[in-house]
Amino acid sequence: MKWISGSTLVGVLAGTLGVLFLVPCAPVRSQNSNKRCYSVEETFYKIHDLKMTPEIKPIKHCYSDKDHPYRYSVVDIPVSLAVGSVRTPEFSPRKTSWHWILVQVERPLPTEQMACMMGVTTGPLDKEKCNSDYPLLRADWIVWNEGHIVSSGSSTTEADDIYTNQYIFKFLGKFPALLGKKYVLEVKFTKDGTPLNVANPHLIVTKIGDE
């Protein structure tokens, strides 16, 4: 058995510690630190005893902030397009300006089918390709300020849209918003648009010029 002198042991430990201190440490970062996530209740159908049984469960979706074209919007919330009303949280504009109200969907289905369902066809020839039950996205909207109606309107059944590689945006209308005021948007979906829930619909309010 060999003994190591005190001076030698100190040298070995110092050298080892020196190596440890020189190794750089990568910063700890969550994999989802740049993600925005939301959950939408989606309806699935199960076949049981030859009957279609609806089952509703929350599905989580995530996307990157930098990939979102309306990341500067004042409202951006997931919605179901089932018949019924949706009220946004109270919001304030960043500056006095006209603001768009729009619905954003992803594009999981063929483009022609999505255009028919969203009501963004561009003429009678396009409409001829659509199911007679389309469009599914039909909505009336009201903007409130302290209990008073600021503006109101309804969605159109064609055009008023923007396409990107990932999304289709249907513009429901626009309204003037004043800096320092607080607003609530109420949207009433008047037709059953739940088949579009597979496309992760979002209700968005954004200043005109930010789109």
C-alpha cells in the first residue's frame, strides 16, 4: 500500500477542482420557455353498439411565439365555434386606432373545403364547389365599453380573408378603439361550426396595420 504525501494530495485535489471549475455549464432552460400553450375542448365520436357517441375532452396545443403572426394582438383566445356566445376578457388598445376582429384557423383539411367552411370563397364559381350547408362560420359581434355598445356587425359569407402557409384568417369586422378605454368583445356564433374545431380556432383582436 502506497501513501500519498499531504503536498501531493493537495496538488491532485487542486488540479481536479481546477478542471471542474473550467468546464462551462449550459444554462438551464425549459423546453417550453418560448411556447404558448392553450387547451380546447374538442368533440370526438366513438362507435358503441352501432351508435355514434360524442366524447368531449380537452386537447393541449402549443406553438412558438415567434411563429405567431398576431403575437402583438390585444386579444388572442382559443374558442369553440359551436352555437353560442363568447365574451373576451376586458382589454385596452395600445394606441387609438381601428382594430380588426378575426377568427384564425389552422389548415388541417384541403384548402377548398376550408374555404367553404370558413366562408372565404371569392365568387359564384367557388361557391358551386361547396356543400349547401356551408359556410359554417357565421357570427354576430358587439364591442362594449362600460356597458355601452361601441360598434356591432356580422360576418360575411365570402372573401374578407388572408391566407398564410399555416393559417386562414376570416375578418369578422372592425371597430374604433381609444387609448385609455377598456373594451369587451362579445361574439355570438349563430351556426354550428364545431367541425372547424379540429383547426384550433382562435378569436383575435388586433390593431389595423399589425396584420
